[in-house]
Amino acid sequence: MRLLLIMSLLVLVPSSSFFLPSYLSNLLLEGEYSRKQLDFAAQAELPAAWQLKLKQARYGSKAWLRLNEKLAKTRGSAAVELARYYLKQEPAQVRQGGAEQKHLRQAKFWYRQGIKLSSPAARLGLAQLYFDNNQLLLAQEIADEHLDVTSFSANSAASEHALVKLAVLAAIALGDRAYIDKQLPLLELSTTGRELIADMHRFQIFAAIPGENRQALLYAMADPHATNKPAAPSCAASIQLFATRLEHLHYLEQLIDGVESGPLAPFICFSPVRYRPIDALACRESEVSESQYQVKKRRAIKCREELWLHDAVTINSRFVGVLLPQGGANVHLGILYIDRQDNLDVFTHELSHLLGFVDEYPLPVHHNRCSEVQQSPFAHNLVVLAEHYRGKRKVLRAQVLKQLPWAAQIREDTPIFQAQANGWQLGTPDEYAKRVGVFPAASCDRQKPQAFKPLSKRTKLAYYEEGFPGAYLTRLSAEPGAFLMPSFHYNIALALFHRGELKLAKFWLGQAALWESSPVRKAKIIMGDF
């Protein structure tokens, strides 16, 4: 049958041509071919036939994959197409910090094949993949490899300029000032490069990477020196946000825009976001438990907080916040941590902790707030009290109301106790569930005593996607500074205390106390008793 097909095709060959592959290729290029001729050309391993067959194949089908694999032996564009296909099959969480899976390995393989075929798109794709996966040195190496500086100009291909930019972005994330300085002349040759330089100035990247003796500067303990005296507050909570990557700095600006148009806007003011090198944070991740209330990342971000003493004099805010490439969002005293995967809902949730709101989902076992009945209020939305009482209801009500920050929002006809055989159980009955009252909270479910909250409904303190309750905003407006976290200077003091640097720790406690207007809070801060 194959012989008959060949003979029939030869009948169509002009007498001046006896080279069948060349003849078929010409037919395919000119578009003057039959279906049989196309099928035969594909069987004869002609790339032009594969290309035409590829246009007819469904994207991602076995035929589409097989044809691209054939073409990718000699065409970088086909290798790139395969790499992009396999990347689409890989979940984002795997590509960004998770275990490398089959599709990710295949994507890297085809990008490398494209690089062998001198495809700039393949080089850019693989470098970007490494960059997105936090493999910054590899990203920089791939982007920078074979770059001919002597021939590089404003007229170089857009992909070449993109590779230079990506290599510099990796250097920014690494805090590699020497490499950044070396590439500045190349960045000046393109519009996107000049925009990158402008961003580096705007986010104070050059000032944040001093260059020489950087490690000695970071890890040496400086002598105490006066920091900026807090200015008259224009809001309850001022915060300076930092990120280690340029794209994350832009993302922080988006988050800030969201907060400033949201319910917490009157209580929080932001300084312009700034860059901070990753090595100036010295961060790690530690295990935290899962919650059935909202999906928490498995690891909470923790950093060497004493290192902030080197930048404290340049920070005119009560709090600092850091956006890192990955890790679990959390607030530790006066420092907020989030990562690039956290959206506006998560960011707002974490900001509420700085303002004095506590999580309404189960806190970790042995959390200090759940270890015993509170002696005084500690949060806008949560109290930890005994569940059962004996005595006169009116007297008990008055005693409990003194422990409730939201007492003024509870109507006189709203019960806060329910009768039992041997006394009273604290808690507003279900028929008053739409009012402000005293309702069980899940915060201390993993230990005793019981936690209580003002509202029975779900709130943002338990579920990120929920709104911020009006009752909580009313409470915050009444006393915006009552339960603020201490300033980030307190974090510095605590970290220094754990290092045995007692003199320095005492100095930074004093700096934290400057941010307090309440004599009681000031005394607690100075004693390190927050």
C-alpha cells in the first residue's frame, strides 16, 4: 500500500524533479497539497508537515504533544510551547515553593531544550520559573548567561532587555548591590530598564543596600542611640511596610489602597513602602497548627527582630510590616508578617491584630491568653472568663460587665447569664443572637477557661472572607488606643533580652514606652510585661 502511495505521488512529480521530500516540502509551503500528500509528508518526517498537522490538532491532545515534541528537536519555539503547556498543568502552590512534580520537571526540560536551540524566550521562561520558585541564584545565572555586554544596545531584542531586567530583579531580591551597579548602564538602554531604575530610587533600594561590610553591619550589636521621637499621632496605628522584591513592593501599594478604601481606614496610616534586603531580616518559618475555621499556612514567618535596631532611626511609625515570598501570615507584638499569596482579606485580618483584636478561631495550645481567667481586659473583641457563677444575678452582671470592653454596647434588657440548677452560666441566650452580648468564642477551645466574644455571628477574626462587623468598628472608635500592640521597638528589646543583651534590651524598652500615652501601658512596657 505504501509503495502504491509513493508511486501515485511520483506520477505528480515533474520530470525535472526526482527528490520527493524537497518536492513535498515545496507543496506544503505553497499550500497546494492534498490530504494524502500531507499524511505522507508527515510519515516521511517532514517538519513542514508536522507544523501543518499541529495547526489541526487540539491543544494539549496526544497528537498535539507528539507533534510539538518532534518539532522541538530543531525548533526552540516548539520547546517553549511545550514548557508553557506543562507549567499550566502544575498547581501554582507546587511551582512556588512546593515539592517539584512531574509537570514542573517536564517544563524545565523543554525550556532547557529551547535554550540549547538558542531561544531567548526559553531562557527568559526558565529564568522566570526559577525566580518565581525563589531559586534566585539560578534565575540570575540563567538570565545572565551568554549575555554579550559589548554588543548590547538600545536596539537589542526585547527578550535580551527582559533578561537583563529579570537578572537585576533577582539581584534586588538577593540584596546583591555589586551586580545591580554593574547592570545599571544596560538598564539605561531601555524604557523598562529606566523605569526599573526609577523604582529602585523610589523604594530606597540603593540606600537599603550599603554594599561594603554589610554582614558585619547586620550582625554587630550597635551601641544605644536615640531614635526618632514619635510625632503627634494622626491615627491609632501608624505602620511602615517593607518587602524584599520589587514586585512585592508594588503589591504592598495595592494592599494599602484596599485598606484605605475599607473600614479600617480611619485607624491606620501608612508610610511609603520601602525595600529591605532579605539578609537584613534573617527569616525562618516555624510550624503552626491547622485550623478548621480558615486555611492557615503550615509555617508562620519568624525573623531575627533585633536586626531592626539598625533601621529604627529611619522609621517614623509605631509598627513595621514585612511581605516575604512565602510563609504564614501572623503578627508578633509590633511586627506584621505576610507573604505574596496573602490577599486584602488576610492583610486586613492581620492589621486588626495590631489594633487590638484577637483571633476567634482556636488559638494554639498553651497560648498565654487562654491559660487563666483574665485579670483585666486585653482585647476589643475577646474576654477569657469563668463559665459558671453563683450569687445574685444583678451583682454578677455588674462584675462581669466591668471585664467586658464592649459593655457599653450591651442593652440593659439583653441577658448575659442563663439559669442553671446550681447557679448561672455566662452567655447570652440564642434568642438574642442578633444583639451585642456575651457569646462563646472558639479561641480557647483547646484549653480552659472559656473565651467569649460580643457577637454570635461569624466575623473576619475567624474567617478571612467575612466583613469587619460594625459593632467592632464602634468599639474601636470609642477607644482606638486601648489595646494596641506595643511598638516594634518592643520586639527589638525582647529579641535582645533572649540574646542576653540586657543593657540594650532596657534601652529599647524605653524607646517602646515613648509610643505610649497611658501611664499604665507605659509602665507595663518599661517592665517588659506586655
